[in-house]
Amino acid sequence: MDKNTQTELEAAVFRRLIGHLQQHTEVQNIDLMILADFCRNCLAKWYAAEAVEKGISVDYEQAREIVYGMPYNEWRDKFQKDATPEQLAAYQSKIKS
């Protein structure tokens, strides 16, 4: 596979991942952090960092809007739930190990 085709496939997969996360708002960021060690905010940070590497002006808030499909504050107000004590304990356990 040539590099251009690989890049196109990777971009398409990323778009599908973002779309999947936007559709599944019931999946909380803390759950993603516990299970996969990354969340929507991590994706936004990576997006913004890669933009900087390429000399493109995309800040963290702009990247979060791309990842969340709306301004982060709006997503948080609509979909984010308070973490349960069990979720917090699982996350704390994960970061300590």
C-alpha cells in the first residue's frame, strides 16, 4: 500500500471513530479513560498538537469542538454525568498502577 492510500484510510478511520463517539454520548470520558487510557479530550489534545506540528492554527478548544461535534460546554451540559464513586475508584486505581 502506498503512503497516500494509507493516509487516506487512516483519516477515514479517524472520522468514523469521531462519528462513533459523537453518536454514543452515553459513553462517558471516564469510562474511556478506565478502559482504554484515552478519551475525547485526549483525542482533541492530540489533534491540536498535530496541528501545531504542521504549522496549522487549531487550538485545544477548536479541536474539542471537532471531536465532540459541538462546543465542549454544550456537550458537557447535555451529556456528561457525574462520575460514580465506582468509576472514580477504578480510575484512581488505574493511574496508580
